[in-house]
Amino acid sequence: MGYDINCLAGDSEVVLSFGRRRQIEDLAPDFATENARVIGDRPIDSSIQLFTTDEKPVVEVATETGDRIEASPDHPFRTPDGMVTVEELQEGDTVSVHPFEGLPDETPPAKTVLTAEDFADEDPQLVRALEKRDLLPLKTDDDAFNHLLKLLGFHTGDGSFSGSQTWFYGDPADLESIQDDIEALGFTPSKIYERERTHTIDGESFERTEYSVRATASSVAALLKRLGAPEGRKVESTFGVPAFLDQLAGWQQALYLSAFFGAEMSRPDTASATNFYAPTVSHNRLERVESAGKDFLTALKSLLGDLGIETNEIETVERTERAGGTSVRFRFGVSSTPDNLIRFFTRVGYRYNEAKQKRALQAAQYLKAKERHIQLRASIANEAATLADGGEPIGSIEDRFDAVNRRFLERSIYDQREGRPRPAADFPDFETFADRHPVAEDMTIPVEIASITSAGTKPVYDIGVEHDAHNFVANGFVVSNCGVRMIRTNLTREDLAGKEEQLVDALFEAVPSGLGAGGVIQGTTSTIESILDRGMQWALEEGYAVESDLEHCEDNGFREEADPSMVSEEAKNRGRKQIGSLGSGNHFLEVQEVTDVYEEEVADAFGLEPNQLVVLIHCGSRGLGHQVCTDYLRKIEKRHGDLLESLPDRELAAAPAGSELAAEYYGAMNAAINFAWVNRQLITYQTRQTFAEVFDRDWQDMEMDLLYDVAHNIAKKETHEIDGEEKELYVHRKGATRAFPAGHPDVPEQYRDVGQPVIIPGSMGAGSYVLRGGEHSMERSFGSTAHGAGRLMSRTQAKQEFWGEDVQEELESRDHIYVRAQSGATIAEEAPGVYKDIDEVIRVSKELGIGDPVARTFPVLNIKG
């Protein structure tokens, strides 16, 4: 088996079994053991494994029908030519989408629905059969209960009981799905039966073929009856919607509803070329049980309302005299406004009815395409009216817009009472659209890409989907040399008093930040080559660094194994524009105050004391590093596919040590690491210049010396003891940072007696720590410890729970922390409540003896992208 790796932004949503949906970033790592990846209710893969990566540049892909998704450039999309990565796609290309989105994956209540006592009047053997299959006691959070909800809904519409046998009627393909659900309960369904039936409607007789399947076990009938399936003639029954439905999760309610609608609701149909009728449910009861029938439909309407689906009023359509009495037919419909129909078709729809479901998904895509078309025309109309108000002549306005004709512009400018625009005359009708967009067996639809645009840098997640024939894209390398450095000063918190806003604004202006931000310098080809080759030595030669800066960087800020020739031109071009920039996400520049000192002797060696101001800079190699990663992942897939197949975990994907590709990659990775050091150094240079301007003193006078620069998320060759022998290893610190103990030769001479400085950021509301490498770090963690507090909450959840401006105001008013960012959303994503307790992280490091706390710092000013 292999795994397809789908590298998507964390707020992308995955459709799970039973019509549930969940954001990728909220999936648990052990997700594979519990859920099947499905489209609707059709499994397409047997398991999922979820892998998380660092933040990466992503692009937004938008289709002609308004579907949008954010993914890394190496994410594969299904096309008529097979799986193709985003970077190989362009506008106008065709990809497959699945319009069904389901409902949020709420946890169902754990309530007991049936127990053995409910079957006291049945044969004890029947109860034993149910207990053997774990169907008694039956609870609302049982997997079997969800299969029963579907069977119950469909049987209420198109099923019957014959003695102890349970019958379902439908088309053969739909009955196969019913067979699957009967088997999921542990019972054996019958084959699909076929017979010719004569029907008479309004005096007209006609023949039709009837298909059916039955569950022969009496225990299935007993279960469905106890759950509320109607017995006998439904038209004279008093059955209603099962009372327990009100207590279920929304997606469980939709299981019952969609199965009933698959049997009883009209298919999506057009009232005109581009507009739809309201899908309707008709329901018959005899006059003597008329109120029960109306109550049943009222309950269905209420459940739909709870799911956000609007409905029309219940109508009494007709009363018909029959042999058994007067029959009353009721009807209600789903409101036919476009947004409401899209919600219904994509969240509820029709289960056990493939024909209706396919048409519903086509209708949803058509309505989305139509809405996108109308919104574009409305936007053009507004812009045209604005331009005309500004004095621009109609001919000039016409030249601006290719998507509309002159008559439309004239109406938009001179008759603004028209309101919402109609579709253009050449906009296709639904049937034409449906012919051009056929629905595949897995319920996917081909659509054209309307745009592919950069969406900046965001957290992305790799979902590995297991199946036999796969197109694997590995995502295990990290080459960005994300790292953190601390700059000392001889300033105190009192020195900053009254200058907080001046300094934070000046730093925000001086240091580029945010998605795709430009750099302090715009490098030439020669510049980028030199940076990749020599790292901090280049910065020293160009006047952006001093000798002590190099001495206080891990590896002196230079990897001699760097090989710029192994870095692609695309990567170099991305790097040229971003030399000296923070980027976005959790990268930041922070002015902090030293609030606590725990080991005075070590703090003295580090040059730290209480009340002192320090500057923390956290960032990496930006787009250049990401591109290096992407380039080599492709090469690994091509050259070493056999090795990938043998790995126990796809996240371990790498070129074999000693291979030609490994050597090439290691050279490129080290070059990217050199770039990252220079990137942080140019931010340091800008910071020093800004402090000099604000405090009107040379930065040297303020003793703005580099305490240390330590890398996160890099791989390097190191010698460690394994089973009593010294061995050279590739050590990949992913989510970790180096923490060498006292006496280690790779610790700068100034700190060798006390141990390597280790800088661990917390959050902008909880502060950070400076540690020293612990005495047990080499034996217990290859000389490593944690590299930060780590997130408790996804970015999407953070934006739901926090409002950026509120966080900013609270930090300033309560804690006197001044924050600047490119957007309020970034502040919300990085709110203090989003992160783990940094104190607990440090406690664990200390108890393990891999990193000892030396000092604590607390933020005063914070710059985020």
C-alpha cells in the first residue's frame, strides 16, 4: 500500500463517513484507525493518516463554479489526465470537485435508545441475536445507530414489513447501498428482486419494473419498528418523526432526512431555463388521521430549519375519496432561493437515490456558477456607475470591461433602479450546463479553473490516503532553517517609557512583514549566489554584521557544505525579493524585558539581568527554502520511488544517505540555511538602526550585541554516541532546537563553561525563556530540547474565538504590550490563549535535564506579519 499526500491549508474541510465534515487541522493524528474517507457515503479509500507540516506558501485555486481551496503548489488535483499538481495547472484547465459538503462533525450525545427490556415481548433468541451484534443496548453514539437512521428514513418513505421480513424498494444501484448498510449491522441481505407491477393512477394503468431487497432476519424488523418505522398501511397510520431525532447531532438528523427524501422528495427540476422549482415532499394520510400526517411534515420542516434549510408552508393539495375513506394529500417544499437550494443539495440531499443526488449536485454547481456570474456583473455595474459619476465617458468605460456589452453598461449607468442584474443572454441554461458537467460514479463533477493566486504562507497539513495505485508526493523535508535570535541591550524598561508607540511603529515600518513581503534589500543574481554560498560571511563583508555576530551564531552562521548550484533558479528568484523579511504566521520581532533570573552565574555569562531590554527575532528562509524543499521532493519521488514504498511511514521520505541525490539535496539545504542566517541578520541590522534613531544613540553605545542565534527545524551532520560507539549521524531537529551542554566544543567559547544558550519563545502574552543546554541532553535527546510553546488551538478556531483588535487593545491596556501586524486576523491567530503553557514546557525540559532555565523575558513590543 502507498499513500497519496494531499498538502492543504488547515481550514480545508474533509468529508467523512455519514455526511460529516471537519477541518483538516482539527483531525486527530490517529484518525486513520477510526474513519473511512468517503464521498457522500461511498468510501473511496480505506484509511487516512494525518501529517502536519510547518507553514508553507500556498495558492488559492478558484473554479468557474466558485469553489475555492488553498493548497501548497505540490498538491495534486484530479484532472482528465490523472493527478496533476497545482503548479502544473493553469486557468482553463479542468479539475474534479465534489459539491457535497455535509454538516459539521458534532459529537453525538451518548443516550441509550433501546435496551433488551424494549424487546420483552419478543423471542429471547431475537434479543440474543441483537446483543451478539452489539445492537443492544443501542446508543446514539454507536456506529450502528447511524446505519439504522438511514435505513429508518428510507423505509418510512419506501419500505414495508411482511411478517418478520423488512422490504425496501428502489433502483438496483440504490438497493446495493441498502444492502451495504444491512451488512454493516451484521445481517445478510437478500439478493435484489425484480418483478413487473401494474399501477393505476387517475384511471390510467401502466406497467413498471419493481426492484426490491429484503432483510430476512426478524431482528431487523423488530429494531426498525421500535425506532419508529410505520407498520401496516402508512396512509392510515399515526406514525410521526421519531422523538429522539431532536436530541441528535445535525449530521445524524440529516441521515434520516436525506434517506426519506431519497424515497419521497421530488428531484431537482427547472421552472425556467435558469431557475429551479422548489423540491417538494407530498404525503398522504386518511382523513381520520389527518392531524398525524400534518404533524409529521411539520416535524420534518422543523428539523430542516435547525439545519439552516428554509421551507415553504404546508399545503393541503387535494382530498380524494377512496375505498378505505377520504385521503388527504399534504405538501411542502424547500425554498427555491439559490442560496437555500445550494445549502440543501450540498448538506442534506438525497440518500439511496443516485439519480436525484447526481442532479442535485449538478444543480448546486450550476447555481454557484450562476451566482458568481451575477456577482461579477453586479460588480461591473457598480464600478461603471462610479466611473460615470466621476465624468468618464461611456466609450472609455466600455473599453475597461470585456465581460459585458454596451447595453448592459448603459442600463447600469442610466437606470440604476434595475437592481440585481440578470444573467447574460449567453449564460447557459441548466440542461446545457449539466451536459457539459457530467457527474462521475463517485459524485465528482469536472469544472474549469477560473484562477490560481498566491494566498501567502499558511499552516498546511498532509493527508495520506491509503490505496493501491497512488501518486505520492512526499512532504517530510524541512529546509527553511527557521530559527530565533536574541539581541541584548543595556537599556531598561524605564528607558523605553513614553517611547513605546514610537519604537513599535518605527520597527513595523523598518522590517518588512506579512505574506509575500519584500525584503530590506532587493538582491541581484550575484547577491543571492553569494548569500547562499557564504552566509553570515557575506553579511559581514557587506557591512550588515560585525565579527561578534558570527561568533554568536550556531555554526558561526555559515555552512561550508552549501552548494548554491544545487538551488533552482526559481528558488533563487523567490529569495532575491525577500532578503530581510519576517514573513507571517508565528514569525515575529519582539522587544522584551528580562523579568526573572534563575541562575545568576549563567545569566551573567549570557549578559542578562533583570529589567533589561532584549530583542527576539523569529523567522526562517522564506520562499527560497520552501522552493528548495518542493524541488527535491519531486526528484526523490522520481529517483527513489522503490525506497518510498519500503518505508514504514511516508513522513520519513528522504534520499538515501550516500546517494547522489542526498548529496545534492544536502548542498541545497545548507545553502538555504545560509540564506536564513542572512535574513535574520538584515532584520537585526534594521533593528539596530531603528533603535539608534528612536533613542538618538549609536547601537554600539546601547550594546546591542547578539546573544545567540539558534536554528529550529534543520538537519545537520553531528557525531553522537550510539551503543557505546561514536557515529556520524544526520540529526533532523523538527519542532526542536539544539541544546548542547557545558564543555561541548561546538558551544561558543564565551559560553562553553556554562552551556549553549537556548531561546524558547512562548506567546506574546506569556513571555519567553532563555535556557542553557542541559547536562543530559546528549544522552537523552541528541543535544536537543523543545523549540517553543506549541499551539493548543488551530488558526481557524483562534479567529473564531478571538477578535484581533480586541486582543491588541487588551494586551496594550492590561499588560502594556504594544502589538503591530499586517492584519487583525494575524493577531487573533497568535493570541496568548492559542498557545500551550510555556512554563510547563520549560518544567519538562528542566526535569529531563535537557535544558535548564536561566532567565525569563516578557514582551513589551511585538511585530507580526
